[in-house]
Amino acid sequence: MTRRTLWAPILPFLAMTALVAQPQANRPELNRLPRETQLLVLEFLDGTCGAGVPQETERRLIAVGPQVELAFWEAYRLGPLRTPEEDYRRRFGDRQKWLRQVGVQQMGQADAEKALAVTEQQYVSSEVQRYREG
């Protein structure tokens, strides 16, 4: 059995964690790992548990081996590090930056101005609603 097949049963559970965020300080298994490995685990978890993670990250994680397993089980038990609202607030800033830089070129003047007029609260509310509705 390969390491990849060992991870397969764990990944769906990680994706189905509760919506209550737990700070990293409350994660002893994650904090026991070397800093570079912690960052790798966090990158994987931030990438929707594999769905949005580059293959290089996945390869590096598999190469680390079973020492990260307890950190993943801990993540499953405790849920995400951030709430969806926190993620959407961070994305709002990235979205605004993109709109100011290339929005007019990509979307046209009217649509870019309309998108820029959306407030952070409006954006976060609509994205959270879409997230919860699936």
C-alpha cells in the first residue's frame, strides 16, 4: 500500500470539518512538527484539503510521511484554522486589487466600476451564503 492510498481515506474527512475555527495555538500536534512541515500542512489545509493544492505541495507532503498524520487528525477534530468569513475578507482585498489593476481591461469600464462598488460586507455575505448553499 502506497503512502498516497494511506492518505485517501483521511482526505474526505478533512474536507468535512466543522465551521468553527480553532487558532493554531490550540493545535499541539501541529505545533510539534518542524516549522517547514507546519507550513506545508497549513498550505494543504488552506487549499481545501487537496482540492486547490498544487501537485508539488502534495508530493512534498507525501514525502514527509506519517509524521504529519496526527496533525491531520487534529485538524479533522478541531475544524478549520479560519472561518469562511475570514477567508472571504482576505479574498476581498485580493479581488479589489485585481479589479483596480486589470478590471477595466478584463471586464470593461461599467462592470469593473460595478464590481468595485461592492463593499466588503456585501461581498463576504454573498460568498458565505453561496458557500453554505453549496
